[in-house]
Amino acid sequence: MNQLKLISTSIMILSLLNLTGCASSRKSAWEQTDTTSSLTNTQKSQLLTEAKKLWNTRHVRADLENALSKFKEIASADPQNYEVLTYLTRGYYLLADGILQDMPEKKAAWETSVSWGEKGMATNPEFKKAVVEEKKSVAEAVKLLKKEQIDSLYWSAASLGKWAKNSGLVTTLQYKSQIIKMIERVAELQPDYFYGAVHRYWAVYYAVAPGFAGGSMEKSFDSFQKAYKVANNYLGTHVLFAENYAVRKSDKEAFTKELNFVLNAKVNIIPELESEHILEKAKAKKMLSEIDQLF
């Protein structure tokens, strides 16, 4: 019986692959040629101060893009600066997820985020040796990463997931194992990382994945509840619940309840995430305006 199920699943996957065409591909950061520059310590310090000031209003596109430009300038002169690499990874994710509207632009920003995240992960010498010298896959080498690289690890995985999902089913299946290994490593290093990020990932994954790939609305709901338990005041979880769970369950009441929670919450409910919450409120407002098209 299990063998028949496996054959049936394999046929289904192959059929989907034939229908959806070729996968999108990308070069890892260590396969790319970097441009380097020279800055004095004083120049780097000044740029970092300016970039961090702009980061405080990262919900404004011009400020975020200006901050990223300054962070990039520092990284070109100091490629091992993990702090800067983290800002770049997280910043390009935010640019794509919360600000850009055109899908090709969003995908380009997510892919850029992945590359910066890979550079951040490669500040770990053992990981770098594994992927560069020993030619191991990220999925194989991710176990070598430590908590010190968790920011690069998570935001790179989040961006890779978004990029792959919006590149088609074939690309999603191609990178699925790698992304799962990355998220599992985050969970091993810090289960409650970034206000329940691991639970949010699984909640969305279970909601959008087809059944043969592990999709389950029941598991999705349970994972969302775990994320709420970690940080109910993280507004992004409520938006994702409405978008990925309530819509698929045709639960208009839950959809409205979650998004109104977001709209009624203070943006500084988590002070360090005020910009993210401003963007989540904008998402919630837009989604509520489209409620008649969604239900």
C-alpha cells in the first residue's frame, strides 16, 4: 500500500513538473564575483551611523533603500562585517515583503537578501569550508552554523522561500529541502527566534503546501497558535493567519477578526518593530478592502 502511495505521489509530482516548466536557478553568494572598495575606519563608522539612523524609519521606501546603499558600501570594504550583512539580509527581505509591489522587483530583492544571508552564514569558517572547498550543499552544511549566524540563516531562508514560491512550483520543490533544513536549524538554535518565526514558517507552509508535500490545515492552525503563544503582539502573525489560513478555510469571521486586531493595535506594541508594524497595518487595510473578492 505504501509503495502504491509513493508511486502515485511521484506520478503527481512529475505531472506537475511537466505542467509548470523549468525551475528558476540562482548562483550562491560564493559563486558570485564581489566588488570591493576601501574605506577608513572613520568612514565606515560614519556610514554605519547614518545607515542605522535611516533604518529607524525603514517603513519609508527612500529611507530603507538609502540605508541599504550605505550598508552595501560598508560591506564592500568590510565583507566579514556580520552586523552589516544581517542588516542587508533582513533589509532586502523587508523591502520585498512590505514595500515593493511589482513581483519581478520583489523577487529580485528577495534573491538579493538570500545572497547577503549566504555571505553572513559564510562568516562561519566551518560552513564556508564545507560549501566552498568541499562543495557541499547548504542543506548538508547548515548543521555547522551556530547561534551567532542565526539572523543570516533565518532571513536567508525566509527570502529563499518567498523567491522560490513566486518562481513557480518546480522552483519551490527544488529548494524545499534546503529551506526546511535551514528552518529546522533555526529551531534547534533558538526555538522562539524572532517572535515565533519558526512556528510562523510552519504555519504558512502547512497552509499553502499541497497534501502530497505535507500540507495540512490542522497543522497550520496548531502552528499559528504556537506562534501566538510566543508573541501574540507580533502583528505579522495575525496578517499571515488571515491571508493563509482564514482565506483557505473560507472563514470570513476569523479573517476580519485578525485584521481588525492588527488595525486596532498600536504600532509600537513591540517598540523595536514599529516600522514593520506600520507595514503590517497597511497590508491589513488592503486585505480588508479586498474582502469581497476573497470570500
